[in-house]
Amino acid sequence: MEPLTHRIEVDGCGIHVTVQRGMPQQDGGTRRALVCLHGGPGVEGSGQRLNFSGMTDVVDVVVPDQRGHGLSDLSTPDQWNLDRWADDVAAIIDELGLVSPIVFGISFGGWVALHHAFRHPRQAAGLIVASTTPRLPTIEQVARRMGTLGGQAAEDAWLSVHAEASEQAVARMQEACMPLMALRSPSPALAAVRATQRLTPQVNEHFTPQFQELDLTDELRTVAVPTLLIVGEHDPLLTEEVIASAAEALPAGGRLVVVPDAAHDLFVDAPDRLLEEVRRFVVAALSHKDTRSTNAI
């Protein structure tokens, strides 16, 4: 079934959203939903639409191209920040009339999902953050991690590109470090989607310098809904220390899953395991929500 498309205006910015429906309505017309936030920044939601299409037997799959991405309006650099992206998610949930959805975010989208849970704590029934942690290691720590996984050339390239972002340094980084993001090749279907996705590198260039300043650990501690954190065992952007710090900050009942034999790109390295963990979490979180609603009557 082709997804439904929506154009949602949020403070003068048009946000492109798709909704894949496959489940019948519950009594009273309420539909369960999984809101999926893409990574990046600078890419779009087409990969989410492909990879989570198999979830429609339990939820409607809602995928926005976040402001500045894909088919959404580019907007302006002053609007390319976590506050704005998180508030856009809240506006999309309200506009579509979603009742207590689960919000999933991967990589950069995980930060947006977490920040949404902090700024709008009553909107969602659960939070899933994949392939990221509330803060990143230092540049030097990531470089050592790159060296462990990819050798001295990867470590040197990571340090070099952060010291001087010349064309040559960027090219060396892409050659030595980017292959470490996944241990396998994408499926033909995912490769085809990625080959045609719309890119907005200016959004990436604007937001990437903020990576090292970002620390949402205290925000994670305040999350008041079931929370799942999923990371790859060999993610070159994460270290054991930041993963342990994130696990310690998970709210009561929160769960950490470290996926073996997987790096940063879980859609490539472990799509079935990712879908399995998300499905299990969604069913449990929404069942818990239904139980609380029944008990309240």
C-alpha cells in the first residue's frame, strides 16, 4: 500500500510527512503510531520508510522529512537546531492527531527524539534512540576508536579533518573512516533508495560543529516514558565510556541493547535485529499504555 502524504505547515515551514497504514482502527478510531526520525543531518526519511514498512501490522509508520531535509522546506540556518526540530515533531503529532505515539530516532534523529521527549514530555508513550548517545566522545577519543577499528590511517584522518577541514583532509577521512560506519553492504533495495535521496549538505555543515558541545544526558534522566537505547558493538563514533554513561542515565525501566557484529549503520548491519527490538518495545509500551488507560476508567 502506498503511504499517505501530508504537507504540514509549522511556523511558515512546510514539512513533508508520510503515513504508512496497515492496521485496523481501534475502538473509538484511535490509531497507534510510530514516528520515525531520520539520521543526518543532511539526508531524509526515505530509508525509514523502507525499513519500517514491515511494522504496519502493529502501528502506523509516520516518517517526516525534518525541516531542511528531503521534500520539506529548506527553511533557514537559524531554524536548523534541536529546539526547532523537536518542536516540529510535536506539531506533526498534534496536526495528525496521533495519540501517545512511540518516537524513534536514529543517529542525529536520536538527539531530536530525545530532545522532543524533554520538551514535550506528555506527548509520547515511549522513546527509542538508536546509533547515538546523549553526548559524543571527544574528537581524540573517536580518533582512537577509529584507529582501533580501522588502523592508524583512520585515526590520523579523523584528527586531520578536525584540525583543518581542507578538501584533501575531507577526502582522506571519507576514504579511511566512512567505511567503518557499516560492516556490510546495504541491501539492493536500501542502496537504491539511498542513491536517489535528496541531500542538503548545508544543513550538515551548519549543525555538525555543535556535535562536541551537545550533552543531553540530564535530559535523558528526566524522560518519563519507557525508553530503549540501541547501539552497534563496533560503532566507530561511540566508546564504551559514553555508552556506559548513557546506560546509567536511562530512566527507571530503560533498556540498553548492544547489537553484536554491527557498526553505526544499523539499517545496513542489523536491519532484522533492529526491527525485532523496535517491534518488541512498541508492543510492550503500547500494551502498558492500554493497561494504564483501562485501570483509570
